[in-house]
Amino acid sequence: MREIQFREALREAMSEEMRKDDKIYLMGEEVAQYNGAYKVSQGMLDEFGEKRVIDTPISEAGFAGIGIGSAMNGLRPIIEFMTFNFSLVAIDQIINGAAKIMSMSGGQFSVPIVFRGPTGNAGMLSSQHSQCFENWYANCPGLKVIVPSNPYDAKGLLKSAIIDPDPVIFMESELMYGDKGEVPEETYYIEIGKAKVVKEGTDVTLVGFGKIMKVVIAAAAELEKEGISAEVIDLRTVRPIDYDTVISSVKKTNRLVIVEESWPLGSIATEVAFKVQKDAFDYLDAPVLRIMGGDVPLPYAPTLIQEYLPNPERVIKAVKEVMYVAK
């Protein structure tokens, strides 16, 4: 199996579906002439032309609204935000438009649209360019929210998102675009809403999603050296959440640590923890712990960023705490 970059996997997903269906188009800032801010859409203008790969002004509310209107009229737009921080400018279009039109029209209109782009921190970009809004969008009925962690999942999930009849939020990371991973050449799709057991284990369940999976996997590897067997679960989608896979794992390991980059209040980790204590309380041998980002706007200084973000050391400490081998 060949190895390709995360950005290449996304490009293949979009291009393959666009070749099959001429109703699909890509629109956003710098997606065409510049080949994409992160080179995700490199070469797509040359293949599909300016009617299907469309550069926009810096007007997220405008091009998000155009995308929603075109989806209501039979097209299948892919709307790229340069980052999801900028999607806040278009959040009324997404929340009060795309997410609700099917319900408010009594099923007369569907909105098959994908909003995609990077989420979370990408280094020293400070507070307004480093935010995680996965839980914000996941809170809204009518949306599906996908946060892949590797090229294989990114391609399979994006292809499924593009052909989905409902609006999908597809969140990536600037820090993952250059990551390489094995991706088959043959066509494949990954079901939206199914978590993946990345590594099986017996002592503790570790749950994460998106680029934070790098932290989770690194922590699990270090724990293995110390004789602690961690089962690692990548949620992949945060609406819908695959609670069954998490609960099945907790019934086996009896302990749970959830890792997420976002702010603590109202997080995906909070929701997963609630569901586990509700449906698997009798299986827990320790309280559920969360490793979260700091409860402050992300600072600019690299030393403060390190303190803000989850890291393997914090995960390892939490695992030992739920196993009662360290305080």
C-alpha cells in the first residue's frame, strides 16, 4: 500500500467524487489559483475548471450562504474555511441555515454540503486562530461532525461526507497536512459515526480524536513499556458519537481517560464521560478522568502553549491515577 500525505488524501477524496458527479464543486478562499492555502486543492483547478473550483472573496458568511443555497437547489458544495476560527463569521448560515432547513421545510429541502478546513492550534498563532469548535458544532442537531486523525481515515470519511445527504462539518489540522500514512488506491468509504479501536488493551481505555491522537498513541506506547496495557479508541466523528465502542472497551478495562484539545466546559470529553457513567457505572473501578486544553484563550508564547496543551506525560499521570499506582 502506498504512503501519501494527509493533504493528498483529502485531495484524492474530493477529486474522485467530483469525477463521478458534476454537481460537486469546491469553493473557498485561495482554493483555485493559489492551489489552496495548505495545497490541499493543488491541481484541481486545472482538472475541473473555474466553474467547479471557485476562489471567493474574504467573506465567509457570503460563500457559506451561497453554498447552502446551491445545495438546496441540487448541487453538492464543498466549502473550505481557511480555518474554522473564521467559520464564526458564517456560523449563522451554518447553524440557523444548513442545520435546520431540512426540519423547518418539513423535509422538502435537503442540504448536502461539506464545510471543511483546519481546527485547533497550529503553533504560535495566538488566541483567535487556535480554537477548537468541534463541541460547538456537535451540539447542533442537523449537523454531522467529523475529525479524522490520519490520511486513511481522512480520505474514507471525506468521501462519505461528500455523498451524505446532510450537512457535514469536516475538521482537519494544519499540523497534520504533511503527515504521511498508508492509503489504498482502490475506492473505499468509511461509515460516519463509527469509532476505531486503534490498539487493543486490558488495563485502561484511552479515548481521543483528531490530531490529539498523536498524544494518545505516544502515551499508550510509553505505558506499554511500563507493563500497562492501554486500549486506544479514535472517535473519528463527534456527532454522532460511537458510545457503544467506548462502553464495550470500558466494560473490559474498567477505567477511562479521555484526551481532548478543547476547553473543558461543555466538551466532547464531558459528554462521553457522562454517557459512560450512566451506562457503564458498575464496570468502573475508578472515576473517569479528562485531559483537556487550558481553560483560557490560547497564549502566543511557546512555553505557555506547552502548558496549555495535553501531552503524553499528563496522559500517563492520569492513567496511573485511575490505576491507583501513583497519586
